Amino acid sequence: APAPPPQILAILDRLRSLSQLDVRGTWHRCPSVAGESETFSGDAGAAWPLAPLNDRGHVFWPQGKVPLGLHQRFTWPTDFNGYPLAGLRARLALRWWANRADIFVNGEHRQTGDIFDCWTRIVLTDSIVPGESVDVALELLSPGHDQGALVQAELVFETVEGAWSEFEADLGPEPGFVADELAVLATYLAQFDPAQLDSLAQALEGIAWDAVANRAQFHQSLQNLRDGLKDFSPWLKQRTLHCLGHAHLDLAWLWPVADTWQAAENTFRSVLALQKDFPELTFTHSSPALFAWLEEHQPDLFATIQQAVKAGRWAIDAGLWVEPDLNLPGGEAIARQILYGQTYCLEKFGAVSAIAWLPDTFGFSWQLPQLLTQGGIRYFATQKLRWNDTNPFPHKLFTWQGPDGSAITGVTLPPIGSDIDPVAMATYACQWEANTGFVDALWLPGVGDHGGGPTRDMLQKAQRWADSPFFPTLTWGHAVPFLDALTRDSRAEAPSTGQTHGSAPTSVHPIAHSSIAPSIGQTHGSAPTSVHPIAHSPIAPSTGQTHGSAPTSVHPIAHSSIAPSIGQTHGSAPTSVHPIAHSPIAPSTGQTHGSAPTSVHPIAHSSIAPSIGQTHGSAPTSVHPTAHSPIHPSTPHPLRLWRDELYLELHRGCYTTHGDQKQYNRRCEDLLFQAELFASVAAIYDLQPYPAAELETAWKQVLFNQFHDILPGSSIPEVFEDANQEWRAALERGDRILQSSLCALAQRCPLPAPPHSEAVPVVLFNPLNWARSEVVAIALSPAMASTPWQAQNAEGQALLTQPVTQSTGAESLLVYVPAIPSVGYRLIWLVPSAVAQPSSPTAGWVLENEHLCATVDPATGAIASLIDKATDTETFQGSGNQLQVFKDAGQYWDAWNIAPDYQDHPQDHFQLQSLAWVESGPVRQTLRIVHAFNQSTITQDYCLDVNSPLLAVHTQVDWHETQVVLKVAFPLTVSAAEATYEIPFGAIARATTPITPQDSAKWEVPALRWADLSDGERGASILTDYKHGFDATANQLRLTLLKAPVWPDPGCDRGLQTFSYAIYPHAQGWQQAKTVQAARSFNLPIQACIVPNSASLTGGKFAASFLDLGDTTFVLSAFKQAEGDQNQYILRGYESAGADSTITLSGALPVAAIGPVNLLEQPQEKNAWNALTAWQVVSLAIAPSQAKL
């Protein structure tokens, strides 16, 4: 935003210098201070050494939870810079970066804070008596991961309205308050009416600087100044700042979940108590999961909150069960977040949430508009895109359109964790108005991250500023009515209805074709390199630090939502990096594009304040603005259209960090899908009751762990200890339900006469909605392990069979089984065999089957050649499966980020330790490669199954590295301008050769199960189980396997872990190659159930599809019992190839379609439910009829 002229700012700083004093440099280090008021008797504190300041003017001390005691005695003089102090109120404004802060005044403990509740204004006296003293002591504990800092310590002297009878008449506001009023006015004028700044400068000449020592006379000159500017008041008051109390509360992060419950209780009780004294206060909170805990453990508090919601004082702005990560969960998990979150809000608070409140989530996948709108949600809200490290997000209020055409109104929230800071509020509101044209802006006061909420001091300041004539109208309200009013007054750009994302190269970069695209030659949305958080850290290392060196501290206070710098609104980005300042659509005001205010904060210009006693040039006591006619406020702009994912240009390491959480999540999601599916089939056949409560419990355990600091891996070790227990409990529930359902179904499957007296029937279950021909692993009991077995189908035909011994010593049988029906079963027999099948002799290091021929380089262990026999082409350019290690250091957000320059710091290559055949049979060939790197070992098994087009790479890593990133590269012989990646319920194409700055920022991107590079004639897909980070160039895909951060979990990802990925060369594109289906099959193997003690039944089918949905691009994501209705079931899935399609509903299961429903399972218009448009997510209610299998 444009800055007021320096000469005006200098006068404002001079005013502030009369009532504000920086006291950071006068603290003495002292012993522990807790409860020891006698320590400060006399002048003992003066003998302690002064605490040193760093180059930013902060008191600092070492990291590692190191305590620091500070003491300062304030003895009140008769005046400050000539301005009399008697009778004024004195406050001490403090801001710290410390795990804990305790504040003592005259030995009395006054307040406790922490790294999030990190600022306060303590009243030292309500009426200064010159000569009296006050002792203040601080006991601080540095963060474990960073230096501690006392960022701000400032004395503030205030007039006390209505309390001047003993001294003089009511003086009006103190000079610092007047300075802030003038700063607010100057900020608005600089943005919207810069011609009037000369009038303001002229009026400031009327301040009677020579009368500072005569407080009444000096204040009269300030009042004359205010009276002379009163014509500006209506112009400002046409604008409204809508305040809404907020307390961002991470469900776990740098504290365990148990601490969250206590923080929530404390926060909510505080808010309810403040609402008694400040009835205007409104408050909002998200996360129904948190309220469900309160309902169970604090029912009285929960009931009071329900009453506050009913009375309109509270809002539950949620939309989802928690505030989850939205890059890594599957589409069905997001659907359940919405289902359970909205259902809870409706049941407990009387209405669903109209807003998806996601202020801190690390990026947003492109199908969210469709999922949110199907969940009854009209608005999407975040502030996280402020954190972009490259391109400021250009919109404050916009229409976000998904690939299917669904659209939702998006809003960039104001900074969370904010104070009532009038200059910061005005600066933000100006930026909002310039960007949107709306004169109504939202503000979210309240301590956050670890809860806290609004404070009494905030509310008192809000009341004071509401009364100021030089501040916008200040009211309290709620987010949804605020947005409803705005959207009624806005004109939206019509959502695109033509080309879909990914249908052609040009369509996947909406920015390049948008109405907001810059003219040719202009860098779209570019911003100075200083927008990176590190560059603005108040305790960041000096410029010139080499990559990977240990920074003295790289805390991004200025950019972080958890510790803003002096004068910056808590949680906001510095004014110099605000999106508007660099936006190509920012209104022109004569300001150089991308410039930012020098400062509008009191302290920043104190060095230019006149010396004490200096008089200012005389001027009239009142100067009316010359020919000022208040301009009309801005006109609302049309809502800009955003047709792309909302990619966060930061925290790219979260796709990889703490791989165990990603693995648990993928296993749980896949297991619960199968458990619900087969439990539904079993219930419809009346074989066993549907375990609705158990499945809901398991899902909610998974959904909670998808919180945006758990699943991304960005928490302390204790959080993951708790999370792992929940993951395991969900797995145990899901597995028990699945095995019970499969057993019930298998025992009722019809059996022919056994081909052998000791033959064992095995029923194979396929949970996916396409027929599959693939290798099935059948675990053998110890009793069966000693017998050689041959598999055959129900018709007596032999099947390819191969015995294997697992690394655990358990015995299994690999069987290639063709044509297992979709969502169905096939019976096979295991027949005792006289002789075990011999392994085929293998020459050299070549794996080959009907589809592929892979040659492994015996010198490196990489894949020297991979021939796709269908196209008779080489897949790799050079060698494939190249393990690469890079230094990944120098990031404050260690677990969250990957160093942007990591590629400039490659590490030593892996050393090949051994290469040996593990299996070489008729069903599977496995070649084992063992590598070493420093203290780590990587064992990779190249596996090629009979008749499979995939070369799988099963990997076990014993990882003992620090701050490096491990990737595996696949240089390809195809070249393409875009690579395609799976996202929740869809796919997205991203540029491999950057066109826009937004493309350049996507140098590491998330994907669910696959990424693909194709040129139309052929291509290759990389399939993965739970590794989600990719990067791509025109002819290379690369998968990120591991990071090794040290904060906030020092042992993150160290030790033994396993994962798998596969290379899938193919003809044509990923749609024709059915990459989606291949990746789902790779992650969801066929389930084998040995049938115990079954009587032979005849007359039935030995292979059948329970649900046949047709040969379609539809992908089934759920088949479950309807919520609260045992007589209906919900079938859900999505169109997966970006093309219109149809589905059928047939098969052995006796069901009939009722009609489409939304994600809340509410009936929708009865259109043709079986006709799908591109990328459509469809939920269908179906009714079963009783039948026997």
C-alpha cells in the first residue's frame, strides 16, 4: 500500500516520542525472580549487568529452554521529553519469543504467557506520581529450537478520560493516540486521496510544540488539530471494520493433544467471561472434533456454548471435522471431514456451517470447490496463502472454480492472532478495499495458535477506537453475515463452462489466460526476494550466510502467524510483502509497483524525532483541509475467477516429512474403504449387522490425525506417540470388521465338489470396480506351510503358482489369477502337489515378462534399460531409478520446508553393496539391490510379476541422516510441457517448463498415488503407496522419498521404514493407459480368504460381481450404510479421466437406485444419476432387498 509522506510520518513519530519510550536496552540480567519481591529492595537491581541486545535491538539469549531473568526499575520523572507525566496511566507493552514468560510487578505475579500468547500491555500505575518507582521482573524460557528474544519493551503513557479533576480539565487523548489517529487518516489518504496529504501536512503545522511543557495548552493545540480535520471523519466512518473474536487452536503441534483440551477449556471460559463485561464481543471457532470432546468431558461448558451460539454471540465456523491437511488425504476422507463436521454442527448447534474455515492449512487441492458445495458450504476462508514465498496471492475475495465447474466464494482472511492495533487494522483495511472495492473489512482479534482469544485489553482498545472520529466504524459481528452482505453487492466473473483443466496445455494455467494476467513483458505477480519469511525475521542471520550453515537464528517472526515483529499485527506478513503491494491488479496510485511503506509504526522513525525542547514552526491552530470534499468510498469490484489449485508456495517438505504418518493414513483410508464395502455387502445379504458405530469411531480417529500439523509431520515427538496409538486403533477396528465380513461372505460362497480330498478353498475378493487379473499373495498357516501346493480355478484349470518365504519367515503362495470380477469374488482351490515348483534359471540381471524387459546395471544398481514391449521403446534416457541425495538445511521451518536451493548441494552418491536374485519363479522375479550412504542402508527389490505392466520397487531404508533430502529420479525418453498428478477425486496438470512465476514456484508438488509424463503417443507413470512429493522437468519425473529434519522432532524419519513405488510405461496418455486404475490396484491388493470347514454347496456362481458399475472411468470411493438409516446405502465415486461418462448399477447384490444425494446424504434433484460429467463426484442412495448369497 502507498505510504504517507516521510514529513508526515516524522511528525507522528515526534508526537509518539512524548508518550512512548523504548526500554529494551535498560534491562538487567538477574537471578530467578519468581515470588521474590525482596530481591528488588533498594537498588539491588542496578548492580546486575545489563542484558545485551542483538543487531535488531532485541534482548536475546541461547536456545534450548534456557531461563533468563530480567529486572528493571522505573522511577517516574516529572516529565518525559518535556511532556508532564503526573496523573497519566503507565503501561508496559511487552512482546517476547519464549516458551514461557512470567511477569512480576513489585514482586507480584501479574501474567503468564508462552510462545503464542506472546504480547501484553501491563498497567504499572493508573496515575503516575513523579518520584515513585515500580519494579518489573521477567522470567523467560527460550524455545527449544531457537534463540529467545524480548522483541518489544515499551512504556506507554496514556490520559485517563474523566479522571482529571485533581489535576486539570479532561485533556483528551494523549499524543501517541493522536499520532495513531493521524496515521490512520494518512494511510487512507495515501491510498485513496493522496492529493489531500498536503492539507494534512499543513494542519500538522498547527501543533504547539513550544507548549509541550504546558500540558493543557499543548493538548488544546492537538484538539484544535483534530477539530480542523473533522471533515475527514464522515469519509472514514463510511468504512466499517467488522471485528470477530478468534482463537486459532492447533489440535496438536508443539504440545500434545491433551494440552489442547485444556487450552480450549481455558480459552472458551475466558471468552464467555469477557462477553459478560463486553456484550458486543462476538466469537467464532472451528473444529467440531474439539466440541465433541467438550461435550463428553465438560458438558456444562458445552451447554453454555450452545446457549451462546443460540443467542448469536458465538458462531461455529467449521465445515470440516478438523482443520485438516488437504493435499495428502484422499477425496473420500475429505468427504467424511465434511460429512461428520456438518452433521455434528447441525445436530448440536442447529445449522450446518456455511463456511469452510481453514486459516492455517498448507494448500488446497483443486476439487475442494465441488466437495465443499456438495457439503452445503458457500464460502472458503484461509489466510495461509499470505505465506507464499514467491508470488503474493493476488485476491482477497474471489470465485474459486473447480475442474468440474463447481464454484465457491473464497476469501483471504485477515491475519489470525491479531491485536487491536489501529494502524495495522487501517493498513489491512486499505489493502482490502483497494483489492476488492469493499469498504467493509473483517478483523480477527485474539491470541491464537495455542488458543487464548480476545483479551480485556483488546476489547478496551476496541471501545476506545470505536469512539475515535478518525477511525472507521468499528462493530462486532460474524463472518458469514459479513460475506453474505459482500456477495450480494458483488458482481462475479462468470465461471468458465468450456475447456476443463487438463484438457489442453493452455487450460491448466488459468493465470496466464485470466483477466488479471499482466501485459506482455510484465512478470506476473512477481515480488522481491525479500518476501521469504527468513528475510524478515527479527533475529534472522545476516545477509550472506551460506546455505547449510547453522544460522544464529532463523526465526521468521515477521512473517509468522505465531510471533510478529514490533508494530506488525500478530500473524500478518510485513506490510512490504503484502499481496496487494506486489499484485499486478493493485490500483495505481503513482507508487512504484511493489514498493511498500517505509513504516507507519511509531517506533520505526523515532530516530528522526526532534530533540527535546525543540519548537515547531508556528502555524494556525486550525487548518481546514483546502477545498476538501469527501470522496465517495470505493465501488465493489467483480469477483475475480481462480481456476486452479490453491498451491501454497511454502511448506513443500510436508508432502514427505514423517513418512510413518503418511503410511498410516494411506493404510487406514484403504482399509476403511474395504471394511465399509464388504460390511455393507454382508449386511445386505443379512449375514451380519452393519457395524456403523465402530466404523464411525475409526473414521473419526483417522480424520483427527489428518489435522494439518499431524499428517504433514510438523509436530513434536509426543504428538506422534499419541497419533500412532489412534492410527493403530483405527487399523485394528478396520481390519477386524473387514476380516469378519470377508469370512462371513466366503463361508456362504457356493463350492463345487473339491478336486482333492485335502483341497483348500480360497475365496479372492476384489474391492475395486473393475475386473483384475493379477498376482495374489495367499498367507499359509504353519500347518499348511509344510505342504507343496498348486492352485487351480473352480473349473479345475491349473493356475501359475509360486511358493515364497517372507522376510519374517512366514510362508506364502503367489498365484496368478485372471479375471477377478469388479467389486466381487472368485473361488480358487489349493491342491496338494507332489513336487514344489522349481525356480526358473535366470541369466544376468534382467527381469522380463510379457510386457516389460528391465536390465539392471550391476555397477550402480540403477535400471540401465526398461523396454515397453507394447510400443517397442526404451523408457529411460540413461538409467532409471537413480537415488539422489541433497543437502536440505538452513530453513527455520525445518520439517515443513525443503531448501529452495537444495539442487545446488548434491551429496555423495550411494555405494552399491550387493546385487542378488531373491526370486525367479513362474509368477514373480525379484532382484535385490543393497546400497549404502553414510550411516544409512537402502535395500530395494525390483519385482516383476507375470503378465504385469508394472516394475515394482519395494524399498526398505535404515535411515540415519540429518538435514538431507532423498529423491529417486526417472529420466524419460518422452518429453512433455506438462506432467499430470493425482489429487483428491481428480488429477491436475502442472507445467514442466515454467511459463508463469506461479509455475516456477511449483518446484515440488503433491500427488496422491501417481504422477505421469506423456506426449500423447506414449508415456510413463510413477505409482506410489504413500510418498507424495514430486518434481518434474520436460523429460524427468522425480519422487521425494525422505527428509531428515531436526525440528520440531529431532528423530523424524530416522530408523527402519518400508515403502513401495512402481514404474508403469504405457502407450498413449494416462487416461488410455488407465493409470488411475493401475495405481488403485497397486495400493489395494486382492484379499484372500481361506474358507474353513465349509460344506460343499452347489448351484451358485464361483465368480461374481457384487456391484458392476460398467466399463467406465468412474472410480468407486465408498459403499456404506447411510447415516442414521439402516434401510439405505450410499455409493460414492468420481469421474476420473476428465471426460463425460456413464455408470450402470448391476451385479449380484440386490439393490436399486433411489437417486443422487449430496455429501450430507440429503436428496438432490432426481436427474440422470448415471450420466457423469468430467470430474464429477457423485453420491447415490440405493435401497437393498433381502437376498441370500
